Amino acid sequence: MSLDPTAADLLSAVRASPRAVAAHDRAAWVELFGTDAVVNDPVGSRPHVGRSAIERFYDTFIGPNTITFQVDHDFISPPTVVRDLMIRIAMSTGATVAVPMHLRYDLAEADGTWKITRLAAHWELAAMVVQLLRTGAPGLGAALKLGPQLVVNQGLGGAAGMMRALFGVGRAGKRAANRILSAAADTDISRVRRLIDHNTVIEMPAGTPVSVEEFTNRVRNMRWDKMIAAGRTVSVSVELGDAHGVVFIEFATGTTRMNTIRVFTDA
């Protein structure tokens, strides 16, 4: 895929992250972020704001582990890059987990360099913990090791903030997302209208508002597989004919009422 200069620069900045992670280069990884950047990993947990907090995040979750990025697709909607991927984490105890994920990077230019202003990692903490414990003694050892690391680097408030990721729209959100995608894929405009609030914003591509009719017509026969509920958002890997995409469906607090349906696609 041929990219314009801005899109190429954004993707280059994002690709520098897994390189720094693989090299265990803490300084290089932190330098990718702006001064007041936010890391929300996983979405639903308490965000890490600013360089110092991001350094502590690295020390807790990245530095002790060997992390491999297996990227399926990248979607660029300046100044945002979305990655559809699997991350494999090998921990010091020998436990290994594979985490399905959607990563959203928002970037801004500073002194001629693109910096990450917000990293939102959509993955399911509960599912990862279950997978970790199923590895047996290595997984239990990793969990017991992470607890003290979390408290030392993040404090008790940070540890509690991480646990917030266990709560969110969960299965109810996934059911709601499946219903709206099914109705849209079937070109059932009346059903789509019944399933969303009249104030729901639909963007396709991201940043471009469209009507219910246009959205429904453009996603006719859409297929999907990976669906992730993180915080108040459900993200879904989709296929639109020969094109691919990720749909982010954001829900209002305490409900399964959809605020926003945002589609990132390479179409």
C-alpha cells in the first residue's frame, strides 16, 4: 500500500515502539511519547499520564518481560494509527501468554518529530489472567511476582487502578456490538435505527461522520471475528470485501447505549 508522507511518518513513529520494546531500550521507548502523553493499557484501567508515569509503566509491565508484536493490519487516519495484532509475552518465570489486541496511537508533531500523545491498548485483562494461570506453576509465579512489582512501581492506588480494567461493558457490550454489526451487515437500516440512540455518532472512516443509511450500505455483508471488550469500548476486527478494518464502539457509562461507532479501514 502506497502511503502519503504524513501517513508514512506516522506509521514509522508507531513501528519504533515494538523495536524499542524488543531491544529492552527503556529510554528509546519513553522518548517516543510527548511530555504530557497518556498510556491507557489496558483500556479501562487508570491511565498513566506524563513521562514519569510512563517510565514506571515500562518498569512494571515491559522491562521484566520479552514481548513480541505480531501485527496483522495497520490502519492510518491522520493523526491516528490503529494496529490489529497479537502480542506474545514471555515472562521471567517461563510463562507465556498470547494476547489479542487492538492498539490505537494518537500522535502530534513536535519540532519536526511525530510523538505519541495517547496510547490506548484494547485487550481483556480477565482473559489474560485466566490464560496465565492455566500455564500452571510458571503462571502462578508470574502473578505472584507482578503483584509486588505493581505496588512498588505504581503504589496501592496504581494497583487498584489496574484492577479497574476487570470492569466495563464486558459480555453485554459484546452482545450489543454483535447485534448492531449483524443488522448493518444485513443492510437492515430500520433495525440499526432501533438499536442505536438518535445521538449516536457514526464515523466511517474515523473522523468523517456519516448517516445511518450510508454506514449500513457501506458495510453490507461485513464479516468479523476478533471482538474485545475493554472498559467502555468494544473493538472488532472486520472484513469489508477485500478490505480490512477495526470498528470501535463506545458505550455510555453504566449502560449499553452506544455513543460512538468509529471505523478505521484500509479501504
